Amino acid sequence: MEFPARRTAVVTGVGAPRGIGRVVARRLAADGWSLGLVDISADGVAEITRELTDAGVEVSGAVTDISSPESVAAAFERFDADLPPVVGLVNLAGIADPTPLMDLTVEGWNRTMAVNATGSLLMIQAAARRMIDLGVGRIVNTSSITAVDGGGTFSKTSYAAAKAAVLGLTRGAARELGPHGITANAILPGPIDTDIMGGTLTDERKAGMAAGIPVGRVGTPADIAAMVAFLLSQDAGFVNGVSYQVDGGKHIN
Ligand SMILES: NC(=O)c1ccc[n+]([C@@H]2O[C@H](COP(=O)([O-])OP(=O)(O)OC[C@H]3O[C@@H](n4cnc5c(N)ncnc54)[C@H](O)[C@@H]3O)[C@@H](O)[C@H]2O)c1
């Protein structure tokens, strides 16, 4: 099914000034998408919404907790009213958790699962309801290389488990939504220089991390945006249920 001429991509996790979400939103705007922007940070949503509006992009921002069904429903009601049909969904909002396994509490575990895994599910359900009516859609979920290697300094077991859940969620969505013309794929970023890694990385820390990466550098949000842009494109309609490591070759299987 052809994309409608005017179409919206909903992107979560656009609040952090140095995060991946904003760079993805800018890239998709350049590719002709209208944008529904989601984040729990009110200031963050306002800032990027203003920036893109000023740049002439058709955009609507919704302050949303993606782990809350009511909050997600309200966001999509706003996008229904403000924007062209939702054809794309990019689940980028997430939280890290560096708690060691033996110190994990049920509360902490549940929060990490709620945002990273349940939040992605709720966003998919709301978006796919619209996409099914259109007969076409593209979904990109964000797992992490941590789902494969079990974690490191900035995130450990609960995050690894939640990001592994995102892979199963993606595969299930790919099977169940594929018949409706909707694809679902996952990206597993390696180390990307954003504040999720505890703040701005020093040059020394970056050099240490780069030493373990064949291409010799840590990743940038633009590296992730390029992959997202392809997976959201009309041309990617036969790519479904795939997990892409975007990590400079850090984890070659
Ligand atoms: N940066 C990396 O090295 C890296 C590596 C692997 C995976 N990832 C994943 O990529 C995604 C983006 O990472 P980033 O580095 O840009 O992170 P970031 O911390 O810079 O941004 C995450 C955004 O998610 C938002 N958010 C958190 N909880 C939310 C909630 N309940 N509802 C709505 N929004 C919420 C935050 O406000 C923030 O704006 C995340 O899912 C992360 O786990 C990042």
C-alpha cells in the first residue's frame, strides 16, 4: 500500500536536548514527515515543538507518560485532531538502570519494564489501531545492545531484560501486524553519546569506549536517525521483524 501524500510519524523520547529523539525528529521532518512528538518532559516537548514549528514543519507535541494508557490515549487524540494520518511510530523514550542485580527491588524492576517495554507496547497499540485502518504503517522500536551483552556501567540486568522484551514485542508485532501492511523492526544501538550515559562523556571516556569498537568511535544520534529514516520509508516495506545492531561492529556475532 502506498503511503498517503501527507503522513505523520509519532516519535517518543524527544525531550532530552542531547538525546537521539530530537535528531530523529529533525531527520524525519527533512524527509517530509509531519510529526507527533511525545515525551514526559514538558519543557523538552515545548522546546523541540517550537523549533520545528519555526522551521515550517507540521508538528504537534504531547506531554505524555508512555507507561500510562490514559496518557498515551490523550496524546493520540491530540494527534488525530492536529495532524495527517499516523503512518510511522518511533519508540525511543526509555530509561536506563545501573542497579546491580542483587540490589534490584520489585518497584525498580517494574519501573524499568513499564517505561521501556510496556510503554513501547502501549504506543504500538495506539498507533497500529490507526495504521490498520489505513492499511499501511512502519514501526521502529529501540532495544539496546545491552539486551545481548547483559549490561555494563550505565545499565544492568533490569534494563537488559526490558530491552530483550522489546525484541520479543517487535517480533510479535511484525507477525500480527504484517497482514495489515504494517512492519515492525528493532534497532539495538551500541554506545551513543547522549546524556543517558550519566551526562556528557569526557574525551578520555569516549576514547576508552571507542577502543572496543571496530570503526573506532562511539555512535552519534545521527547514526541512529539514518537507520530509523530507512526503516520508516516506503521502500522498507519488505523488511519486517528484524533486529538491527547499530554499534560500529562492537558486537559482531
Ligand atoms: N544512548 C545510548 O548509548 C543508547 C544505547 C542503547 C539504547 N539506547 C536507547 O535509545 C533510546 C534513546 O536514548 P537516549 O540516549 O536518547 O536517551 P535520553 O535519556 O537522552 O532520552 C530519553 C528520553 O525519554 C524520555 N522519557 C523517559 N521516561 C519517559 C516516559 N515514561 N514517558 C515518555 N518519555 C519518557 C526522557 O524524558 C528523555 O527525553 C532509549 O530507549 C535508550 O534506552 C540508547
